[in-house]
Amino acid sequence: MTTIAEQLTRDHDDLADAAGRLSADYWSISQGLRLLGDRWSLLIVRELLGGEMGFNDMSRALPDLSRTLLSQRLKRLVQLELVVRNDETGPRGSRRYRLTPIGYGLRQTLESLGLWASRWQEPFENDLRAGLGTLLEHMGRSLVTDSLPRKSLVLAFEFDNVRGAPFQGWICRENSKTTASIGRSERTPDLQIHVAPRVLYDLWWGLRRCEDARQLGSIGFVGPHEWAAEFSGWFTPRAAAF
């Protein structure tokens, strides 16, 4: 029988072998980091992967990024030919930006980086707001709309055991569009979910089952009983155990 230590050693050796076969040389990685190694450039690219955006929309999507620095980073991305600026202003007077084919070429890199970080560190470990916001976005995009009890639905999350004031978030499905964010929903929720960030993270990654968490009192619901029972079936999770 293989011991845990032996399995860990094998996993380490496999990773070392894979690293040894890395096709990208030092110069190419160094050049990529020199061009895009700041905190915000790849996050801007990540927002634009969803389609063309106005400057104001992008500023709202990245609230911790000042508008001055956002403007500087966008100019740099345009110079690198990763982003194109549409000189026609949008409906609210802001410039529109979209990715070039070169910019879209970063999709796999960003997905791989995000997956690596999610596997090896809780997304809210260092930045609770950003981590929980990202988690709710993932859940919102994974909604199985055919399984929902109604076409329009608001899910409100109350995150337990959070430092300081209570932390809230929501997912809204309305008019064939799903949105998710941190904060209190402006609409009356159809179902309230009380859960600790770590528990919701474990459920999303299939590290525990929703029904088990319910029985242990690790997740609670305020709303129709049958909806609470069906909650985990409304999503296509990272792992089927959700």
C-alpha cells in the first residue's frame, strides 16, 4: 500500500518533471512579466474577455483601481496592441475598449493562473471582498437556469463569522441575465443563505456536500423549504459533490 508520504513524493517528482519540460525559455517569461507583470494589466484584460466595455463600466468593475491609473494602464495596453480603443463614445460619454486577437490570446493564461491560485489558496484569504465577489461571480455564471423555480430570482448571502460588520452578497437572475456582487441587494431576496465564506468555498470546490452542511448547521436558508433543498442543484459546480 502506498503511504501518504510516498504519494506526496511522487506528486512532487511529477511536478518537477513537468517543470523540467517547460517549453517557454527564461527570456520569454521575463519579457511577458516585464510587459504585463504589474497588478492591474491582466485584471483589465480579464474584464475585457467578456466583451467591449466603456471606461466607466471598467472603473466600476475594478473599484480599487484609481481612474488615473486605469487610464494609464489602458494606454499601455493599447500601445502593446492588446487592446483597441473605439474613438466613438458610449451612451454615457465614456470611451469603449475591446481586446485584439493578441489580447484574447491571454485567456488560457489567465484561466490557468486563476485555477492554480484557487487550488492552492482560498480566494478570500488575503482580500475578503475581492475573493467573495469572485466566488459569487463564478456561481452566477454556473446557474442552470432550467432548474430554477422561477425565471426571476434573487439569492442573498449573509456571510457568517466575518471579521467586523456582517458581510453580504447577492446573485440575481432577471430578464435572461445573471449578475452577482458584494453588498446588500436592492431587491427583496427570494432566498437568503447564511454561510461562512470557507464553507461556501468548500461547497463550490466539492470538498463537502451541501446536504451534509445543512445537517451540521454550517449553511442555513430563509425561504421556501423546497427551494433550500434544491439549492445545490441550481448550479453547475466545480465538482459534482456540491
